[in-house]
Amino acid sequence: MKKVHIILAATLIGFFISASTYCEVDTMLRVRVARDKKSLSLSIKGPYIIETINTGEKLFESKKSLKKAKVYPTKLGIKIGKKEYPIFAVRIVPSVKGEITIDKRLFRGVIDVIRTKNKRILVINHIDVEDYLYGVLYYETPHYWPMEVLMAQAIAARTYALYTKKEMAGKEYDLTNDTFSQMYGGKKGERWKTRRAVDLTKNEVLTYKGNIFPTYYHSICGGHTEDSAELWKIKLEPLLGRKCGYCKKAPGYYWRTSYSYKQIEGKLNKAGIKCKHVSYILEGQRDRSGRLKTVRIKDASGIKNIPSNKFRLALGGTSIKSTNFIIEIKPAGILFRGKGWGHGVGMCQWGALTMAMQGHDHEQIVRFYYPKSKVKKLK
């Protein structure tokens, strides 16, 4: 969820999970861990069962481990090693202490292997939210940071995952394993300290008026977090932008990058923003956090107003690190000078680090970045 973070949010329809649902929320998640694969390598440690997804009918059972079997789609269905299953989806259930390895990535839980319409492989990991978080924290926050930061991150990541699960009901999966949801690497990314942070906050989520909400987070806010309504039309009090003086010493707080007009034109067109012979780029309006709302581009057809976040992602979220930048016209092209890293909504991770180093605990951190929210336990 770092840097680019949660483009998925643009598709969210509902803003809350009701209080009654919150108390009874199912904590099992469906995480997409591979897609559009022509083939993959599968290993299973310990006994396992292969069954149908919808009915749970047993198709195969082994008392032994499976070592490096090739999985690929066939005309009839799916082939795993030497055995072909004439259906388009199977579920692999390892023993209680079993583990599944897919292309050298080790996963807990249960795996669905699905043959898609274009004859590719889609893999979905069914896993409890606590086990899922074990594989998330290392990728979202440095594992050597103070425990209070890791605990704040665990609460935010747990809340976001369960909120997204509700929004994705009826879809093939709840979350992806990349920056479009939250980074998830399975057991490979687990560390003692991040596991401890998850355990210390077990079942804790953030609520607003009794409901969980989308707890976005980012790397560096640049001095002021962003209103969620500026990006995703979600207007909630815990997601209103606020001043943050905690991240000023973060490496990468200030940044600069340059592009030629030709480079900008090429990247915009590749992203579906049609333009030809770009000759000028201007700053548009800014919101109350100081971030640009729009970028104005002059090309052969006239002046175009492009949403700043769309412009940023088109050029590259790791080079144009935020929408809080100024534009300087140079002979060779455009110099962008900015501050902050990420979309800016919710918790500023580098700010959380400073807060922890100053003695704030994890609940104080999340309450600062998500005003009016409360930490509650799932029942």
C-alpha cells in the first residue's frame, strides 16, 4: 500500500460496515497471489487434499508431500504434476501444519487454483486476517522500527483489509498482494518483531461511530495529510487532512525530478491521456493541504486540465512522489520539485515513527492520524 496505494479505493461504493456486521465480521480473507500465469511451480509440505471449490468434493488425497510439481491449464481443466483435473478450479487444503509453496513463495492457509477464460492460472490464498498480517507488515513498514509504530500499522492494515473484504463481497477475491491493496509476501516476509506487533494488537480495529472504515496510509505526508474526498469522494471525519509536523526529517521529504516534453507526452499517451506536441505545463488549483488538484497541459489541441493524481501516476509514482509539487520550466523540459511520498491520506508512516520516538503509544498514533476514531476489538 506504500507509494501508489489503493487505486482500488476509486471503486468503493459503501463507506461503512454496520455496527452489527462489525461485531460478527468474518475474518477469513481471499488474497490474489498470482494471476495470468501460463504455468507455475507448486510444492506442498505434508499431507494434503485437492477438492472442488463449490461443493468440497474430494478429488485427490495424499499422505505425502508434493515436491515441485508443474501446474498449468489444459483444454479440459488444470494439470498438477502428472494428474489432470477436468474442472476449471480446484482447492488445495494442506494438513494443519502443512505449507504451500508457489513459485518459491511460501503461504499459510488454503489455495484455490483457477483456470481463467483466457487459459491462464489465477491463484487465490484463503487465509485468516491475523496470519495475513504476518505477511504484510514487513513489506509495509520497516521491521526494525519501534514496536509502537508496528502496532499502529497492524491496526490500520487489519482495519483496511476487513473493510475491503466487505466491499469486495461477490467478487473473485478481496485483496491483491501488491500496492493496489496491501503488499503481502506470505511467510517469506515474516519477522519476529512484526509477528509480535500483530499478536499484541490481535482483533483490534479502528472504528468511527461504531463502524470500521478504509484506513489508508502512506509513507510521507509532507507536512499535511490529504482529505480522502480530494481523491476518492469518500468524506469521513477520520480521513480529513490535518497538519503533521512529525515527518520533516524523513529521507525523501523533499524530492525533485526532471522530464523532457517528449518523455511526458509519451508517458501520458501510454496512460491513456491523449496529447500531441506538448508545449507547456502549468500548475492548476491547489487544495487546503497544498497539493495540486489539477495540472494544465498545452498541446496541439489546446489546454487540458488533468487531475493531478492521474498525472502523477502516469509519469510514475516513484519519481513524481506526491501531488505536492511546483513546476519549473527549463530549456530541456520540466523540473518538478515537491515534498512528501504517496497519496497523503490517513496515517503518515514516517510521522508515526517520530511520534513513537517521542514517546507516543500506538493508540495515540492512530487517533492522531485518524481523528475521532476509536480502537475496538472484534467480537
